[in-house]
Amino acid sequence: MSQKIILDTDIGTNIDDSLCLAYLLSNPECELAGITTVSGESEKRAMMASALCMAAGRDVPIFPGSENPIIVPQRQLIAAQAEALKRWNHEERFPKYGAIDFIRRTVRAHPGEITLLTIGPLTNIGLLFSVDPEIPSLLKSIVMMCGRFFRREIPGNYGTLETNASLDPHAAAIVYRTRARSHRSVGLDVTTRVSMDTGEFRCKFSSVPLFEPVLDFAREWLKGRDRVIFHDPLAAATIFDETICTFQKGSVRVELQDAAGMTIFQPGGEDPMHEVAAGVDAGRFFSSYASVFN
């Protein structure tokens, strides 16, 4: 059965947003209802999303969103990968700052049907939930690539903060304080376990036509990196295959003082609001991910 999804993304910084969008565009079980962009140069990010949609032969509504966090200064000022746009066809005009209204209208038109998939800072979603507090109850589910919830060691050079939560901690706090029918987070604790050697990645996916713009966008980003980590695609894949990750119920709060953006998970409780990914079957993920491109 197809899943109606709205994707909120900061495509243009890391490669994994493009990997996630390519997966959604190629997945026959995904009905991509729209794409919204967030963070610095949100219109250029919308252009990048448009380029991938055109390469896939898909007409998907795209709306640029907020470029600045609610309170803290913007630390992600540019969409560096947008430099490659000159080599790809894409839309150039979008309704300015129309993301929040688009999500609001679409969710209200399809109550209980939309999964909101967030793979960037949560500015758009925090503002949306603030102006229309009923929206979370009208969603089918919220799935987020966000947070770090267990204080165990993870591979790679990661600190205690996860980027999407820390770039706009106040928006993240709004989203985690809001009750929804289903609210799942896939954090660094598990996403860092789904990585691939860069050479293997190029070999495996360079023959996929939709990966031509993906690899072109990420040309500079890939230089000097020995591994590609599938943070965002993992969150997306859990929507279609619930066996990829195991989840633990509890409650999440976001630190807003020292270490602003730190996500603190309290397992269990009488009325848990959230589920966070606790384990992942990496082999099953990669099999599921690759299968949509065959």
C-alpha cells in the first residue's frame, strides 16, 4: 500500500538528503505529496530538489521554507552543492516561503493520511505546529532523522549534538513537546551504522541514471571522504519496512541552555510520546534501499 509523504529537507549540504529524495522518487510504494526546503538558501535547495524530480520524470510540488532558525543565528548559511545546478534542468521560480502553508493545507485536505518526514533542521515544522497546533493530530505520523539518544560510543567524529536538532534547538523543542499519533526519531545512534565505502558506493550506484545528478551535486563533498553514511535514507526506509529498525518508547526533551540542541531520552513512562530507533539491521536496510532502483 502506498504511503503519502511530505519531505522536509535541507538538501544541498550533505549527500544523504539527495540519497533520500532519490529513494523516495524511485520507491513505488511512495506517493510523494510534496517537498519543502529549510535552512540557508532555501530557494536554491528547492531548485536542487526540482532537478532530481525532473531527472526522475516526476512532477512534485516544491516549496521553499524558512532560511533562519527561530531564535539562534544561522550556522548553515549556504547550499554549497547548488553550484552544480547550472548543469541540470530545474524550476527556478517557487512560491516564496510557501512551505508552512503548503504542509498545513495538504495535511488538512488528507487527515490521517500524511507521513511528515523531516531530514533537516526543524524550523518549518516548529513554526507550523506553533501557528496550527491541530496539525500534529491530523498527521498519520511524524518520522524524523534527528537526535542522539543513547550515550554510547558511535563511529566517526561526532560530538554529543546531532546537527538537525542543534541547528534550530528551539524548533526541535517545539516539535518534541507536541503530541502526535505516532512520532518516531531515527538518530545518530543507528544511522552511523549504515555506511558504505565511497569507492563501493560509486561502483554500486554510478550506473543508476537518477544518481547522475546526485553524484554531480556531491562531487566536492565526496572528495576526501572514505565513507558515505545513509542517515536520511535510513529514516525514510523505516516508513516502508518497520523491521529495519527496532524502536524504544519513551519521551524526548531538547536542552535549550548549555549544549542547546542536545536530545535527552527518558525510556518508558506511563504515557510515552515518542519512539526512538535503538537498533538497525544494516543488511536489510541496504537490500531495501537498493531494491527500488532495480
